[in-house]
Amino acid sequence: MEKTTTFKQTNHWGRTLLSFFMVLFTMPLGHALMIIMDNTMSAGAVHVAAFLMGLVGLLIVVAGVFAKGDTRQTLLGFFGGLLFWTGWVEFLFQYYAWRYGVQPEIENGVVVTKPEYLILPATFGLWAMVMVLYLFSSRNGCLFLTWIQKKLFRSRRSELVPHPMSRHVSIVTFMELNMILWSSYLLLMFCYDKRFLGDHHPATFFVALGCLVGFVFMFRRQLRIKPWGANIRMSIASVIVLWTPVEVMGRINLFNEFWVHPERYALQISLIVVAFLLSVAYIVWVERKK
């Protein structure tokens, strides 16, 4: 009788949890940073600082192309992408909304959607344009895009998308972060829009529930990823998918989003900053030691 050998897949809890929380901490910190800048700086100074922030982010991502090591390139692509998105996407929308007098969405005397997010759905065509590039011109590691390609192209997939684009880990991380953030913002804004659904519509609830369930499967897959760089890149997708139901629950006041009031919750924000810096320092130390 032939002897069969089975291999037990190992769950890497330590690095997965550390990678996950490192990325997760950036979500409230990013919101808090924008609010602090708005509250402590003049409008002109905010937008100059935001432009410089985006420029620095882009330079960090480019520097990551020439860095050595998968983990180091991943971290540079991630941090540079965060600065780029905050400075050249969110604050730039804010600038033009402010410049042309776009009014916020107000319910019961409370601002529920800021002006910059109200004009963000206008980028849907640009988002679709980039997605066409990924679908027809790139064989990549995104399981969702790969599944769509297999369903659309079937036996012709190898003919239509025979090879990936040039792979620079820093650029891959940068694009992953920005595309998933962009996609989630568009999804949320269309769900919140009362001409389509509305924030209390059952479909919005099921979108949030679907993302929560999807996160569970993504996290289970992430547990099997041993390399630090790949685990961090998977954390980016997992955290943003998880943050979608968090945004929905905050929108309908199921809990208090303390990060939108950093002046009231300085202790909590400070603890998140410390935890974030410690997690980054540990990952960098482990990588340098290796």
C-alpha cells in the first residue's frame, strides 16, 4: 500500500496579529490627523501642508522601489501610500469642495457627510478605468480580480492576460492600498446616498455584513502567510474590508467614533500612537535582525 504524507498548515498567529493591528491602528490615526490639522491650522496652511504630505508620500513609495527586502519595500509602499492618499486625495477633495462652496450633508442639525466625500462618487468613471487596466492587462495576486478574470475570460485567460505587470513590491503595496480605499469609499458613499439606498437601508446593512464575513475568511487565509511582507500586504486588504462595517456602524451611531474627536480623547489616541510605533519598531527590528 502506498504511503501518503500529509502536511499540516501552520497558523502564524504572532506575526498576523502584529501586522493586522499595525495596519488597523492607521485607520483611526489617519482620521484623527486630518481633524487635528483642520482644527489647529488655517485653511491655507492645511492645504499647503497636505500637498507636501502627499509629495513626501510619493517620494517614500518611489524610494521603496530601490530598497532591499520584501518587508522594507512593503512598509515604504504602505506608509508612503497613506501619506499620498491623505495629502493628495482626501485633502485635495477637501480643498476643491471648500473652494467652490460644496455644502455638507446635514441631518437633525448634525453634519453626517463632509463636502469632500459628497463629490468623491464623481470619480467612479476614473475608478472603472483603472479597474479595466487591472482586469485586461495584469495577472496579479488579488484573488478577487483573479476570480473575475477566470469567470470572464475562461479558457482565454492565458491568452488575454498572459503575464503580470512589472512587479515592484513598494508600488504593488501602494496601489493595493489606494485601490481598496478608493473602492470602499465609493461603495460606502453610494450606500449612504438616499437616492440609491441610504445609511439605514437593509442593503447597506447586508453590505456591511458581507464585508464582515469576508474579513473572517481573509483573516483565516492571512494566518497561513509566513513572510512578513506578504502578511502585511494581506493585512491592508483585511483591515480595509473590516473597516467598512465599522464605518457603517459609526454612521448609524451604534458606537462612538472617538477618533473623530481627538481633542476629547487624547489619552486613547496617544495609546494608539504608542502601540502603532511599537509594532512598527518590532517589525523593523525583526527584519533587520534577519
